[in-house]
Amino acid sequence: MERIGHRGWRIAPALLLLAVVGGCWRQPGFGPLRQGSNPLETGLTAANVATLEPRWTVAVDDGPVRADPVVSGRGLLHVSDDRAVYGLDRATGARAWRTPVVPADVPTSAPAHPGMVSSNDTQVFVSWSGIPDDGGSLIVDAATGQVAQNRRGMIGARSTILRDPWRVTGSSGFVESTLAGSLITVDGPVSWSVLIDLGGNQPLPPPTPVAITSTRFFVGLTGGFQGTNVLNGWNLDRDCGPVEPPLCRPDVQTQLDGVPTEAVIADGEATVYVATAAGTVYAVSTATGAVQWTASLGAPVTQRMAWTPDALYAVTDNGRLVTLDPGGCGAATCSPTGSVRLAGTPAAAPAVAGGVVYVASAAGTVEAFAVAGGSKPLWSTSLGSEVTGGPTVAHGALFVGTAGGDVIAFTPS
């Protein structure tokens, strides 16, 4: 019998008092640990998810939705499209502001667009990439959209993840129109960068967006100076300085068996999880990079996993939602604890909130499964367009963005 399993979260009373503000989904993956789960969600749960219906649908101006919807500390929903970043009223979808990200001197025909969007209490951070030789990052006021910082020259900037007082940006793009370059930039008490690669005649796969502990960031790399198919960790205060690339080796490195997904870090920050296109899940020590256990899922995993204290969720390219025990099984090799069939090939990372796991498929279907078990979804809907942003669950609502350029909010009836 197919099933997924979960024993349920135990949330401290102090955390419940923070539910109103803590329920904001401020960056892709919820927070800097990239867990893809919102433990403070109480408005949308397994008890009412079956009654979900569209509350509002709004269209962005240019092309598909390019980023997971995030909810900032100002309560607005933020997404990007091919040219701009938006602040939307999360209750009505009304546009509070639209701020151009790609400069006006970059023609609309150029392969340039914003990347992922992150936010904190007061600001929104968005990077953009242009090929060849272009890119940058913006910081805008979350409430008004006014630009606070506009930095151009970050060639191929793609992703920014925040953990106060740190900001880590991954980049990949053409350099001087001929060489493929890739680097990671750290801004904070110590600001520095590490060059991942420089060479070849094609753009490199970018470093995965990072996951950040209190002292170190973790990134998956497909190739370059710092290893091929590896999970690397650098101390945030490393300060490599202006040195040759081989001299800025990672503080920890784990060799993987295939192209890595984005990393996910457990509460307590002792374990980091990553999956690969070879279908293997790794649990790795954040202190040493040593592999604690692995599990073979039998099909490629290309989306970031989701973590809760009681379950680790992965979606496989052959259309399954697989559950593992995040603590392992007491052996070096573990097996899944559950598996259910999805409507199709997953198009995004799973999201967990209120006792429900949300999964979006490339065909535009969004499904909701109970973490308590069961092979059938509690709710599903077909959007008619691939999900290119989300699922995001915050403040009693489910938010998704589509390739057709729509941002959609679902709430219980």
C-alpha cells in the first residue's frame, strides 16, 4: 500500500506567539535553511485544504513568472517576471508597486531576466542575469518598491539567499562574450567572493542557490575549479580575498554521484541534505562533510527536497513523492518510508505546511497530500500552464506562479 508518513510537529508556545509574523514565507524554501516547510501555518491545514478555491488571479506584464512567490515582513507578496519585480497585496492581488529590474538599455530581445526573489522585514532582494556580459542585483523597499541599491556588473547573477547579516549570491554567465564564468559572492561583516570556474565556450550551470547555517553556506556544484558534482561548504567569514581560484578551497566537500539539487539543512544545523540526478539522497555532516547515510530512490531527483523534524520529502522525475526518515535508519544505506504517485513530472520543489505536502507538476497540476498518510491527494487543481513559481504557503493561502504569467492565490472556502 502506498503511503507517506509523518508524526507531526510539536511547536513551542513561544513560536505560536510568533505565528502572525513567522508565517511569512520570506525567500524560496521559506528561510535560509531552505527547508521548504512553514511550521507556523495554522490557517490552511489538512482539515480544510479540500475546500481550496481560487481567491484571486493577476497577470504580470512580461512573460512567465520567474520566481517563487515570497511574502515579506511588510505582508506583500513578491514575484518577478522577465523585466521587473512586484509587490502585490496578498489578500486581493492588487498591485502595490512594480519596479523594473532589467535596465532599460537592455533590449527586450536580449536573453536577460530577473532570477529568484528574497525578502526580509523591510526589503526585497532580486538579481538579474544577461548574456553576454551583463547582470546585477537590486535591493528595493518591500512596502513601496523604491530602489535602495542598484548594483550592475554582477555578471549572470541568478540567486540571492539571506541570513542576517549575510547575503550570498550565485552567478553564472558569459564573460567577455567568450568565456563561461561562475562565482559566488558573499556580502556581510566580511565581503568576498569565490570563483567557481572560468573557461569554455558555453554558460556553466550556475551554482545552486545556497543554504546558510549560522557560520557556513552550502552549495551544489556541477563542475569547475571546486569539484564536479559536489556539495561544498564555505565559512561565511572566510574572506578568500584576491587570490587565484585554487587557493579558495571549500572548508568541507562531499563528493556526490550526480548533478546536485539545492541543499536543505535540518534544525540544529548538524545535517545538510542533498539529492542528485542519479537518484540518491545524501545526509551529510555540516561540520565535516562526512556522509551519514544515503538512500536510492530509483529515479533522478532534480528539485530541492523539503524537511520537517519527522520527514524528508523528495519528488522524483518519474512522478513520485517519496518520504524518508530525516534521522536515517541506523545504517549507511536507508530505504524510503513511503511513496505516492503524482499527476506528472514535478516542476518545483515540494512545500509543507499545516500537515499538508504540496507538489506541482510540469503539466500544471497542483496536488495536496496529507503528511499523516494516504495515497490519494486531499485536493488537486489543473492550472493549464506549468508552475514556474511556488508552491508557497503563508498566512492561510497557497500561492503559485505560472509560465502563462499568472499569479494565483488559493484559500479555503
